[in-house]
Amino acid sequence: MFQFTTSSALLILLGFYGVTFLLTLTIGKKQENADGYMTANGSVGFGMSAASMTATWIWAASFYAAASSGYKYGLSGAIHYGFWGALMILFIYPFGRRFRKLAPNAHTLAEIMHARHGSSSQMVLAGSNIVGSVISLMVNFTAAGALVDILSPLSFVQGVMIAGFGVLTYTLWSGFRASVFTDFAQLVAMILAAVIIIPMIFFQLGGPTLFEEGMPNLTLEQQDFFSTTAILEQGAPYFVAVLAYAIGNQTIAQRLFAVREDLIKPSFITATIGYGSIVIGLGMLGLLALFAGVTPIDGDLNNLIPQMAATYLPPVMVGVLFIMVIGSLSSTADSDLSALSAIIMTDVYGKHITKNNPDPLKMLWVGRLTMVVAALLGVVFASLKLDILAMLIFVGALWGSIVFPVIVSLYWNRVTNAAFTTSVAVSFVLFLVVRFDLLPIEGAIAMFFELFAAVGGGVVLGLMAFGFFGRMAGLIIGLITAVVLVFFTVGFLREYTVLLSSLTAYGASAVVCTIMTLLSKAPDFDFNSIDQRVIEFHKEEA
């Protein structure tokens, strides 16, 4: 199996991050402003916005977890990952237009929650965003370490540290603007590499004859394109998880607030198509490995892609793939750093420490310090070498607790702060109980959670229908789905803990939030006041 020499690996890594750093110097300003650092002043155009969204979400998970899915679940595995991930991007745009209409100058969703409900709801959302972005950083740096460990004499930890330092260097000064600018170049490189590498590996493995000769390597479930196991263990949990990503992840919200308002729809639709096409192709690498009878090194599915490249590609193309993977994880890692800096700048320093009267210069340095601390945390946590696909589904399910309360708060003027925070807290506790088997999931206890899960399924499809077709369609589809699912979930879903816990988070938050809102006697909220409470931290001089 091919490996780079230590000097070659270092040259590629330093060359990639060095060139990226030089690119950011062309857009750097001696005096950055806070709004530009967080959202590029809401003026990003169509091409840059679509490319940035696509590149941000073609991350370590898109490579490693998509391939893992194809390898583990066979014919349908790669499709599940790429298709539902693409749907996540599409899901946000109808709600995104609502967010921008209510608060054109917002920097984070948590900032809007502060204007809608107050500090507690804001910090619930901001806290979940922080946890998610740190885990995302950890996942990306883990992927870098695995890649470097397989393809060079450098150790896993050394790979993690180089990636962490490299991403920090080019993102630190210009923040979000640097992230968007470099995303475009990184996406172009990824597309070109994928178009070349995937067919090369396919023909190295024998071309079309591989499917016939390798079919005995697949189980009956893996051969079934509509495999029940794949749907219940991978497709459905990931479908539920990625919808939560659309609301819970600040990297998406940041791009939503950065793109010109009239370009939200075309930018997100283009990113949906681009992401789905590329990631489904990347997932096919895992399927090819399954057909070829490849066994991952040390039994770790995270090693699958670098192992396939090192075994079946010539050295030059291994180098191309090396750059492609580093580019993909870097494009997301820099977005996570930008997201975390925006949250701390806006929701902690801007709203809580200075009470809406921040010093713009100090605010910038707060953001930069946040990036340094976040990068260090990502590197430290990456040393745990956790499974990427498992972490992805866990974070998505965690965010499932906030999806319904966030969306309904910005459409229904009766939702209160107490309804928001209580529903999130209750659903999160119930999620943890199921996900980690804190109670025996059997008998009446199992039925209790399965009923909530049925409601959760209705909430997921109902929200999607609401976003695209309006309130009445959302209510009808949500109610019908919940009722139908009762007959399928009770007595059955307890065997699939990941899916049960994810749907429970949605269902419990929706039930608690709705009941508390209906019982509340608080006055109706005036949505026009949100824009008045969300401020620009810096205005350009005329």
C-alpha cells in the first residue's frame, strides 16, 4: 500500500494551507468590521453563496461517513447519505426567507431567539450550536488525522495538529469572509478530483465485471436497494438528523444571513443539487470496497477511503485525493470556527456582556480569541478518535429537540419563553434516556417513547410540508403521518434505539411546546419588534 514520505506529506499539507492563506490575504482588510467578520454584511452573491454552502457541507462526514454507509449497508447506503444530506440544505430555504424577513441584520439564530423570547431561549440555542460546532471541528480534525496516519509516516495526532493550525491561520483575521472566499476554490478542486478519482478506482477494481464478481461479498440485505435494515438504521435516523442540522447548525444560518436576500432560493437549490451529486458519488467508494471484498484497516471504517486510494491509485492521484479530502474538511472546519466566533461575539459579548453596546474593535478580537480556543478544543477532542457517522447522528438528534420550538416561535405569536425552554429541556432529557438506555426500553416505558416517536415523525414531515406548501398542508400531513405511524412504531421501534431517540426528541418538544402555548395567557407577540431588537454592530461609512 502506497505511502508518502514524511517530507512529501508535509510539503503537500504546508503547500495547501500556505496557498489558502495567501488567497485570504487578497481579501484581508487592515480594519475588519464586526458585521463583515460574521456575515460579510449580508451581501454575498449567488455563485459564492452556492459554492460556499456546498463546500461547507461536503466535509469529513461526506467522505468518510458516506463511504462507511455504502460499505455497511450496500446498494442503498450511499444514496441514503447523499440524498438526505442534500434535502437538509433544501429544507432551510423557505424558513430562511422568514428569518431574513423578520431580522435582515441578524448574525445568529440565537440572536433572533433573544429578540423573540429573551436570554434563556437564546442561550439554549447558542449552547446547542456551540456543542455541535465543536463536535463538528472534532470530526473534521479526526478525519485529517486518519488520512495522514494512513497515507504517511506522520502520526494521527500530528495530522490533527497540522489541520487545526492550518485552518486557524487562514481564517483568523478575516473570519467568515475568508471562509466563503476559500470555499469556492476548495469546491472546484473537490469536483475535479472526484470526477477523476472515482472512475479510476472503479476501473482499477475491474470495471463493470466487479458487480458480477463481487456480488457474493454482499449479504441479502446489502443487495436489497430497499433494505429495511438500511432504512431503519441509516436512512431514517439520518433523515431526521439532517433536518435538525438545517435549524441547529450556525454554519448554515451564517450563510443564510450572508447571502443577498433575493438570492436565498436559487443559492440553496443549487447547493442542494451540487451536494447530492458529489456526495452520492463519494459514497460509491464504500460500495466499491464492499464489492471488492476490502477489509478496513484495524476494522475502522474511517480508514476506508485513504486505504482504497493508497491501494488502487497511482501516487499522483493519491496526492490529488489527499488534497481533496483536506480541502473538504478544511472548508467545513473554517466554517465552524466562523460560526463559533459569531455566536460568542453576538450572543455572549454583544448581548450579555455589553448589553447591545459593544466596542466593534474589541468584538473582533473576541471573535479571533474564540477561534483559537475552539481550534484547540477541536484538536484535543479529535484525539478521542470517535466514530464519525455515530457522532453525526448523535448531534443531529440532539438538535432535534430545538427544531419545532425554534420554527414555531417565529410563526406563532403565542409561543412563550417558558414553552420554548421547557420543551427543549424535557425533550433533551427524554432523548438521553432512550439514546443511552438509562431506563429499560420495554413494556409501558417503550410504548410511551414509541408514541412520542410517532408524533415526532408527524412533526418532521409536517414541518417540511409547512415550509413548502403552507400551514394547512403542514397540519394535515403532520397529523395523518403521526396517526399512521402509531400502528408501525408501537411494539417495533424499540429495537432501533437511534431512530427512536431522534424521533422522541422531535415529538416531545412539539407536544410540550404546543400544550404550554395553548395554556398560556401571555399577550400575543409583535413580530415587527424583532427587527428593532436585532442590531448591526458596525455600519460602513458612506
